[in-house]
Amino acid sequence: MTTITGAQAVVNCLREEGVKTIFGYPGGAVIDLYDELMDATDLEHILVRHEQAAVHAADGYARATGEVGVALLTSGPGATNGVTGIATAYLDSIPIVILTGQVPTPLIGNDAFQEVDIVGITRPCTKHNFLVNRKEDLVQVMREAFHIARTGRPGPVLVDLPKDLIKAQVKFDDKKPLRMQSYQPNYEPHPGQIAKAGELITQSQRPVLYVGGGVILSDGYQELRDLAKLLNMPVTMTLMGLGSYPGDDDLSMGMLGMHGTYTANMAVSQCDLLISVGARFDDRVTGTLETFAPHAKIIHIDIDPTSISKNVKVDVPLVSDCKRALAELLKWFQNSSSTVSEFRGEAFSDWHAQINSWKEAHPLTYQKDDSDIIKPQYVVEMLDELTNGEAIITTEVGQNQMWAAQFYRYAHPRHFLTSGGLGTMGYGFPAAIGAKMAMPEKTVIDIAGDASIQMCIQELATVKQYNCPIKIAILNNQFLGMVRQWQELFYEKRYASTVMDVAPDFVALAEAYGAVGLRATKKSDVKAVIQEALSTDNTVLMDFEISREEGVYPMVPAGKATTEMLLV
Amino acid sequence: MKHTLSVLLQNKPGVLSRVTGLFSGRGFNIESLCVAETMEKDVSCLTLVTRGDDNIIEQITKQLHKLIDVIKVTDASEGSFVEREMVLIRVKAEAHTRAEVLRVIDIFRGKVVDVSAKSYAVEVTGSPSKIQAVIEILQPIGIKEIIRTGTIAIGRAGKNK
């Protein structure tokens, strides 16, 4: 056991957890921590330009790698600026640890300068949070924070560090295995439930695998692929699940829900068995609950018991890590070879014929014409083509997000980073920075809207400082596009506050920050602009002037059944 | 339907607000709530009474259990249990009603804990329905103040334990 300063203890704990990169912004309450970090050359600190971006970048880092992302913010406004990022990570179950400075313990509760009760503020949007109020607790709290963030259903954990404890002398001992009396997440599926699920599958004629972010979080995509292939079962993914199953595989029906494919929504409405894996029956997926999968028995695999039977009553609940449940199901089928052989080959042939007829009748598409107007979907298709589907794509929120989800075919998990639950505009660019810092060899593209890119555009300075070349594709329609689309469809085209025709010259703005700006105004320019961006070793902002009133289709109007889609 | 939930918690600052924040944030209802230390100094027991159909109670139980500082959640209503609540009532007690108040309190096995020229403060312990009954009976005499503790509960031991 050694005695060191609180700041040294925090840095040691970060090392212990394998942290290599921290995203943050200094301030008075964390000045001692920053002083210590200056000597910790093995920990790279990325100075962002707004605290929201620090948390999004830590989140992007976590989504791209599966490791815990770390953000460091000062007290008061530094901490409150991070709240949107924290809530974003919470809604998508992303493991991050947020360290916030706090005023010295004797001043807590006195309305001191830059004091805010950040533990109180973030209680409903963190998996757990701590105010360290005794120096003896500091090391243990840091260790518990990382443990809680990465285990069970992952999520953000905030640790509030009063300045006097950072300066105090604390005892530091070696890490022992953690055991928390009140926190022991269950990973293993119940064998009886696996058997029940297996039997339901063998009895089904029209099954659908409905896959969410849980498969990616648990790294269960290989097991998912093996199971889908073994049983020849069609797969649909939620927004968060994209990449867990290859988008261009025959068994993939693409995304389901409000902007899902015709095939996926029809298949869910007709299936007799819905196998939900790491998804949570979100309202954007189900539409009206009464009409969702009305003929189906439901198997629900989720590590979080609260997700099960929250929105939809299920027949076979399976509280488990998705990867392990899928592996056990695979084993169950491999051990009962007689049933499996019936499944292979001709299995579900009528069902597949039906699905193929839906695919042919209404494929995912858009109105194509001979004009030289740029369609946003075309831009995404070209990004897909010119990166061979291998880039990490991040998105902002709105139409850009949906087109990015629909028209890029994600072959791999952890390649589509998007704010699914909270729907945070401003997420994509800082998340791209986090992903690129983690994986410098990867091409990272933020597919953005002209409105949402402006919410964290100051990070152009960060990418300049760290030579972190991100590609930004702005689908510029001079509208707050998704809200405009709703106004067009449901508010008699009354475009209240959604016209965004006052905007900076994005190309000039990029150049002002030391990045490269490119503009495409014609469809025939698109390919060349993307090619130039991809071959430039710098951050490149591509401004695509797209057809202004293009909509995202299919679309299920709010409050309707998912079969009541508006099609192209 | 009414449910009495018994929740064992880590006895740490802010834990109670995690529980109450969960109820307000998710739109669940709390009818009463009582919390204090248990035999172990670092564990508290929180007893709360809530209402809802089976699905809501299931969600409440699971959501409570999901809180990192919650050790155990028991729905007392699922088994056989004893429920108790205490009430302090200040009731008017003037010359012509003093004897009547004492008789009522005696019937309910309560006791007088404070006396003034014009009122008694009385203490009654019992099941929530008994507490309701004593309040209703004293009402016509004139109640000036009521302070209730909320319900606490303990499971009955099995016959062969």
C-alpha cells in the first residue's frame, strides 16, 4: 500500500482500467487532476471545445471499441454541459465514466462558485453515480464506477470529485476482485427457458429474429449470424442493431419500425414467432402496441429484467447476456439434431417466398429521375459504394440519420454510431472524433444535416489540433428536415421555424478552422467530391446541396400500425 | 390493487432520492413510505405502499431492483404478513367530550401522550384499516391534527419454522 495524492490515485485507477484516451475540458475544480495528467504521458487527453462533445466523444469511443469511454469535466457549467451527452449514453446503454470536479467538501451545499448538485441532476440519466465525500472511498468508488459501467446492461456512471479530496493524501492498494452486495447482474440464461424457446422455434412456421443494440453490446453478432444461418431465419434490426447482421445478406430484411423497410414491417405483422434479442420494443419500432406482431408468440432475450414485459407481454422471457443466450440456443439446436435437419434446406420455404415477394414489391428506394439534382439517398449510396461499406458511420439526428440507416449497408457491428434513444442532434461529429481516436486506421464519416452539424461544429478546432481527419457529409436542404417532413404531412405544410436558409458558408467555415471544404451542387459532382474527401489526409467537410423537400420513406405516421406505411 | 413493498437498501446518502426519483420519473404512485436502519447499520429497510395492476407492480419491483444500491425487494402482499402503522392525533377534548375521547382511545388500545386544557394528543398503533377507523370515530368530536407514520410490514414465520 502506498500513500499518494487523490489526483495520482485517480490517474492510477484509469491506468488500472486500461484507459488510454480521455476527452475533457479543464476548469478550476479539476486543475489538480489536469496537473497530474500532464505527467501521465501514457494517457492521451483530448481537449474538446465544449463539454457536450467530450461526453459524446467518450461515447463514440466506447461504441466503436466496446471499451469504457472516459470524459473529464469541471464542476458547475462544465458538468451541466455534459448532461446531454450523459443522457444520450444512458438511453443507448453505452459504457462511459464521467469524472466531474466538485467544489471542496466544506463548501458543498453553500452555493459556492461553480457549484452544482450534478449527482442530483444526473441521477435519472446515469446507470449510477457517486459523490465521493470521504478520501478513504476514492479508490474504491473509481473501481466500482468502471465495474458498473461495463457490466450487466452497460451505461454511464458519473463520479463527482470534490477538489479537496483530489489534493488530499490517500492510500492506494492493489485492485482485488470486486464484489458488490447489491449489484450482481445475471449473465447466464436459464436452461429451462432455453428449451422452451427452442421448442417454440421448432413449432413456428413464420419466425422473425428482431435484433437490437444488445447483440452489439454483448459482442454476440457471431452467435446471431450462426443461429440465423443454422435455422434459416429472417432477421430485422432496430436502429441500434444495424451491423449486428450483415445488411446485404439474403436473410436480412433491414431495419423495422417508423422508417423501416416494407418487408420488415410486414414480416413482423404476419410472423407467428418473434424472437427479440437485445431490443426493447421502443415506440419507434412498434407503432401502436395493439397492432404490433398481433399473431406472434414472443421470445424476449435481454440482460435487463425491466425491459421484459415493459411494453409488450412476452411468452418466453430470457434474462441473460445476449451472446450467451444465443450460444445456448445454438447448442440446444445442435444437440437436438433431428429437429434441426427438418429446419435446414426447405425450412420456412413458404415464409421466405412471402418475404421475397414483399422485397420485390416494395424494395427500399427513392424517386430517381434524370435531373442533376442531388438526392440525399444517392449520397449515402455513394458513400457506401466508395468505402466498400467498411467505414464507421456516425450520424446526427433527423432525416440524415434515417437515410444513413437505410442506404448504407452495414456489414459489421460497431460501424454505425447513432443516438437512437435520446435522438441527440450534435452527437455525430464528436462521436466520430471518439471513434477515430480509437481506430485511426478506419475511415470515419459523420452523415449530418445542415441544422444538426451546427450543434457541435466548434469541434472542427479539436480535429485540427489532434490531426484527427474526419469526413463530414452534410445533406444540406436548408431545413430542419425531419420536423419539416412532419409539418408537410400532418400540419398542412406550415413550416414553423424549420426553414434554415440562414446558415454559414460551410465550405468557408471548414477552411477557417483549417479543414478542407468541398461542395457539390449537382448529382454528377457527388462521386468526385466523395473520392476527393476520402483521399485527403485532413478533415473534410462535404456540403451536398440536396433536393430540399425530399422525405424519408417508408414512414409509419405516429400512432398508426406499422403496416400503415407511407411509401415512396 | 394495493401492494406493500419491503426494500432493503444500502444506507448511503442519496439512496432515498434514487427511490423517490424512480417513482416520480416513471409515473408510479407512492401512498406511503417509511425508512430506517435495520439490524445491520449499513442497511436500511424502506417500506412503501403503492397501487397498480400486476404489470405495474412487476415493473416497480424490477425497476427498484435495478437501482445499484437496492439489495432486495419483497412484495409483502405476496405472502402472509403483518402490517402496522402508528398515528398521532390531536383531538379536541373539552369538558363534555374528554371522557368520550378516553373511552374511544381505550377501545382502540391507544394512549394519551399529551394533555392540554382543550385537547389530547393520542397515539394509536394498528393495521391501516384500524387507523382509518379510529380517525373516523374521532372526527365528529373534532380532530385538530393528524400525523401518520405510513405502513411498515413484517412477514409471518412459516408454521414449521
